[in-house]
Amino acid sequence: MEDPGEVLEQREVRGREGSYTMVLTRRDLSALYPGMRLYTLRLLLGDRTLALFRTNTYEYSPTDPLDAESVARREADKWEDLLSRDPEAFFAVHLEQVREPIDSRKNDVLIIQGSPRADGNCSIMAGWVAAAAEEAGSSVEVVFPHDLWIRGCTGCYQCYNTGFCTFHDDMEGIIASLRHARLLVICTPVYTSTVPGELKLMIDRFQAFHAEMFLAGRFVQRTGLVCAVAGRTGKDNFTCVTRVIHDFMKNLHITPRAPVLADGIDRLRDVRKVPGLEGQIRAAVAEELVGGGSRRHGC
């Protein structure tokens, strides 16, 4: 259950149809980000929430003259004024609309094929992962970020008000897929020492899922696996890729397993020519789904 926080102010507002209660609360989210505070304004009729407004301190940049608490209190004044004058006009604008998470995808394994080349080496590795998962009796979904409409994160922090991103795009479905998965596998090439741009867009937008879990107090342990290819020779080519993806996974309480890395592909051209690579990937997937790797971590 969500922590409502401390009550800063409570008002009784008389409208044409009766009496309403406005409650302004402040929740300390400094365990998440230093100094973050979430302000919530609710309009109640008995125990029923009729309208809701939220804002947090991280929404306001250093050059913004506004701050979260003053904005919340100003909103309360506006609500009180309009409710007393014209309740119909108020509810036409402010009646709470509950945004429900998309909940249609329920697969055991989510594979993110992070390469823009649909028929390249990452696609081959994703196929190995999918085959191993299906052989283990697990359902699989493969996602191609480059085929989806995903806007870039703007760093507005508004997802920490509601647990939802302000953008409505294909990312909602991806979060729904991860919500039910027990294993996340990311297949990626190395682009300029890190991940491709569209994959990074997706990684950044998963921040809304982090907000959802934190606000609700629900943290489900999952495991994650990185399968990466690099054109140049040397495992140091994967330093940034594994750091970016592993930090992303840890942020979502996903336990990263040892990555499967294939370097020197510029010369070989085809990951199927790497001795033992397919077996290594299949074994890593089977360990999580059959060998109990995920179950050891509460999934």
C-alpha cells in the first residue's frame, strides 16, 4: 500500500452539492533521490477520491522560479475557489481519471534485440535465447526497439508522481512485458563503445517502471543476461556496454548474470562461427529457467 505521507493542510469546502474535504500531503522520497518530496492534493467525498493533483521537487529546474510546495498550495486555492463557484466546471476539468497499466502481455522471458539490423548477429543470438527458453517450457517475447515508437526521456521526473510516464507510446507495452517476465535478455552490438541509440532510449524510459515499483513498494526480483557482440578484438570493448546495461538492471532490481560476449566479429562476420558461443548462450538461459537461477532470487 502506498505511503500517504504527512498531512500539511486539510480544508472543508462547501459546494452546491455538499461538503468536500481537500487534503494536502507531503511524502519524503529522499531514500530514492536526495531531498525529493512528493506533494499530493486530494479532493475527497467521504473516503472516495474525486480529484487528484501531484507534483514533486525534482520537477523544478534550478532556473524555474516555482517550487513544488507553493505550486501544490496554489492549486489548492484554485480548487477551493472553483468548487465553491461552479462544481460542474471543476469536475469537467479535474475529475480523477485512473490510468491503469497495460496488462496484456504475460511471457516468462523478454528478449530485447537491440541492434537496428534485424538479420544481423544480435538477431542470431536472440534466436538462440528464444529457442533455449522455449525448450525449457517458457513463453517468449522478442522486442525490436528500432521498430517501435519510443520518445526520449526528458528527465521531467513526473513519473515519480504517478508511476507512469507522461508519454503515451510503445514503451507502455514494453514495461507491461517486463512486469510479468522472470528473465530479461538484452542482445546488443557495441556502437562507439556503448549501446545503440534506440536501445538507450528504451533503457532511459524504463525509469517510469522504477517509479512505479518504488511508489507502490513492490519490488520483484528478476534476473538479466547480456549477450553482446563487438567488431574489434578484446573484452575491454564491452566495458561501457556491460556497465550501462548492468546498472540499468540493478536500478530495476534485476540481478545481472555473467554476460556472454563475442569480440572480433569484424573478421569472422558471423557469430555462428564462434566456437561454443551458441552452447554458452543456451546454457546460460537454461540455468535461469531450468536450473533454478531465477528461483534462487525470488522469481
